[in-house]
Amino acid sequence: MTPAKKQDNEVAVIGAGPAGATAALCLARLNRRVVIVDAAKYPRKYAMAGWINSRVAGLLSELGVNTKTLLTRPFKRVTFHNEDFSKSATPAIRDTAGYLIDRCEFGNLMAKAAQDAGARLVSGKKVVQVRPQEDAVQIGLEDGEDISGRLLVMAAGRGSPLAQAVGVSRTSSEPPVLTAQIDAPIKGGKDADESRVGVVLGLERRGSFVMYWTAGSTQTVSMNWYGDPNQAASRFVQVCRVLAERELIPVDVSGQAGKSVFARSPAAAALDMDTHVGKHTLMIGDAGGFVCAMSNEGIYPAMWSATIAAEVVNAALDSVHSQDELIRFNTEWRMKMADYLRSPNTDSQFLVPLIFSNQPMADRMAAAFFSGENI
């Protein structure tokens, strides 16, 4: 009998974003042979504003990543507004509400950390096919190259069609969550004023909101819309116009808002999936729907899901029944992350007014929105 061919890569990771890079980093530090494949060329060179949960500082510390290079813009003061801007509230935040980041710069540094730990990065090559084999998963690239690994971690981002190839599907009866973001340059912009981070709440019954902030010479306004998709653009325009009129943002971007392209967000979609385990495969990050439903913040839960997946994959590699070990991921992440991902079981029409009349409720809302605590 011919002995089974030893795989050059124990683990292949599709997607070099924060989720994929975190999984690769964890596994490489466990002396696993890891390859990461991403369609984008790294380091990415364009800028994209974002923010991240303050809990990420502890996670990065556990990963041994230098937070001084990643978390340079903490914000500690936030203003909540109601939908018609007649009321506002400033919650008391114990330490740091979160961090303003350049998403691409953050991703570049995480990918480098994974490479420094020993993972191999193949960037600028799109994965066009995933073929599960009896004892491995084969990845076909657009240039005809094949890469294989004994196990696969799928971190290919939202909406990837590759999941179906390994037997994982994501369906939901809920209306889609739509997101749009505008990044606008500020002439003569200086370092961000922490008080200029704000959230407009209660735009419709299900909890739609607009968040705005300024970081350096860039102003950002983002909308997260849970209501009728046909009303998203007009509502975004309206809110942006009022933000400018009240001088809460330095640049009126209502014109850009009307032309915004809204994308579907996988907010809390993980909770609707029957499984995150395919043949020799785990789904993490946006691909697995690991996005906080309340704030639509996805970087921290993506990285969190990656650390859990790395522990499971490492155990599976040592097991003669690797698929049975991978199945544990379904239980592990639900035990640790389910409460964090789901929205509060409260109608926002009743919750939001309390935020502007009750300081403890405003404080609890800030803790829920920015840190994922139970409201």
C-alpha cells in the first residue's frame, strides 16, 4: 500500500484580513505549517476608516501583538442623539469606548504579524475553486496554481460563494442589514476631537443607526440600516444633512449619501447558521457571520472567532478523527460568543427614549454598543 502523501501545509487559510491573519498567527505560534491566500495584494495601499471594540486591546496582548502600532486613536467620549436630534446624551464611559483605525493598515499589520510568526502569505491571487479531498482540501487559484492543506480555515469575507463547496450554507429569513460609509477629506484637518464621535439612534423600529467620527484629516459617516431597503438612501441623506447643519461634522456629505452603494452586512448571521463546519473546514469572521448585531462592528468578533477556531484546528490536527474534533467549533463559539453577537431582546422604540431620560440607561447602552456588554 502506498503511504498517504504528507501535506506541505497543515492548514490553509483563505483570506488575510483580521480573521484569517489571527487564525494563521495563532496556529503558526503552535508550530503549525500555515499558508494564507488572499486575492488582494499585501500590503494594501488604500485607506479605509473604521472603528473597533476596546476589548481588542486585551486580545492583541494575548496574541503578543504590539498594540502601540495598531491602537493609536482611542476615543473615550461619545454622544448619542435621538432620530430628530432634539435630545442627546453623553454616557459615562469607564475607560476607552473603542479605537478609531484605518482598516487596511490594521489588516496589513495583522498579516505581517502572522508572517513574522511563520505563516506563509500568498497574496494577489484569487481563489476560484475549493475541492475537499479524502484527507485534505485543495484550493485552485485563478492562475492555475493549486494549494492544499490538511485542514482549511475559511475567512474569505462576506458573501463568498466558496462556502458551498465545503457544504456550508448561510440562509436567513430576516431582512438584510444594509451598510454604507462615506469617508471625506477635511481641508486643514487636525487630530480628531474625541467629543466628535457620535451615534444617531432609533432611525426605525429595528434599531438602525448612523455613526460619525473624525480621525486626523478624514471625516467618516456610516449608516447601518435594518428597515425597508428602499428607504435607506433617503434616510442617510437626511441624517447627513442635519449633522452638517448642526456642525456635528465639518463637511456636508449629504450629496455623497444619496449616491451611496449599500452592501449587505452579515450582522449576527452566525446565529442563523446550522453549522460552521464543512469537510475539513471551519468558517470564521465575516464569512461565518461573526459580526455584532447591535453595533455592526465585525473586526473584534472576527478575531475572537479566529482564536477559537485555531484551538479547535490545532486539536484536530493531532487527532485521527479530525472531522469529529472540528465539529466542536459549533459548540465552542456559541458558548463563548452567542450573547455578544445577538441584539438586545428589546424593541428599540421602547429602549431609545430611556437613553435620553435616564443616565444609567445611557451608560448601559454605551457599554452594550461599544463593548458588547449585556444591556
